[in-house]
Amino acid sequence: MKQSLLWIEENIPLARDVFRMRLTGDVSGVERPGQFVNLRLEGRFLRRPISVFDRAEDGITLIYKAVGEGTRQLARMTEGEALDALTGLGNGYDLSRAGDSPLLLGGGVGVPPLYWLAKELRGAGKPVCAVLGFGSREDVFAEEEFRALGCDTRVTTVDGSYGRKGFVTDAMPESCSYFYTCGPEPMLRAVWAKTVSEGEFSLEERMGCGFGACMGCTVRTKSGPKRICKDGPVLRKEEILWEE
């Protein structure tokens, strides 16, 4: 973990309530796809955790959804403003397990952390299949970015207004060597039930500190309690215990 002052270079709308923010500054603490940053907002007691969409030498790109007061405040910020950020939080995805045909499954704002992962896997010469799920046409983003990497990119929408009608589990290939996924819990449960290969899930929990001190985001796993902010957010499929 590293604390840095990052400067807003861009903060623009991408889709319905979805924004892309580019930040410049010291991001040396951000090392692996699947990690996140925790942003301090003026007047807010708790920081806001946001996953990293992409990383460059001089900064990072975030894609987030404005759903509450904090993220709506973030959406109103403009170029040139600064954000106090804790960077390089979480364990991130394990690229060494990808095998020869990795599958990426993202739902809504669970899509962003998979882009940097896809970029790294494509850079290693892996043929990547990316299935991106959204509610409707107005929610779709990042499709072209995945296609530009050379991924086999499949888009689903619940209402059928764009791409294939249905869920990410309806557009999965018949087989894969390993899978990586991030999205809302109902989607993750469906992926867990349908997949036969090994894989990794990026989970969400309400966070206090964001770096493992407060224990507020602890979940039960088959190997004991784990803090989503510190021991996660990425857990392997065989570790997960879904709460009833």
C-alpha cells in the first residue's frame, strides 16, 4: 500500500451513470490487475474503493458507477483537481494460472478490473475470451477496448437491446483453461455453479479502512476468515463459501 496525491486528467461519462477517470501521479504501488485504490473525498469519513481499469507509468485509469453520494461527488470533480489515494490495495489476479485459453467474465462495473488483466494476458500471447454483461444498451462500455486488444469479445444484455440476450453464463465458451470473474453477487454465484474449470472471483464487501486494520470486510472461506480488502478481493473458486 502507498499513499499518493493523484491529479485528475479526465473525468468523463461513458455510459448510464458510468464514468472514466484518468489520474496522474505516483502509482508505483499499483502492481497487479485486480488491485484497487481507496480515494478520500472531501467531507466524507470513509474512502471510496475503486478498481483499476488500466495502469501506465505516469498514472491509472478508473471506471466507476455513480450510485451513491460519494461516487456522485466523484463524478462532479474536474480536470486539475487532486485526490488523496491509497494505491496498490488488494491481492489482485494470479496471471500464472491462466493456462492456454483463459476466460474473463465481467458484469457491469465488474468489467473494469478485467481490462488490465486482458491486456497483460494478451501481452503474454494468450488468446483471451472476454464476456461482458450489462443490463441494457445504455449500460454498455469498454467493448471496443477489449476488441482492440484482440480478445474474443462477447456482450450480453439482460433485456436483449444489445449483443446477446441473457447473462454472461449464456455466452461462455464450451471450455477454458482458467477463468477470472468480477461482478454482482448473483452473477458470481451463477458463474460458480456453471464453471467446471478452476478460476478466481473478485468479491465486494463494505470496507472501512481498506487495508486490513478494521476487519470490517471479513468473510468466511473454506480456509478460514479472510479480509476482502487485504486477503482479497480475489479469492479462488475452491475457497468460496456462499452465505445463505
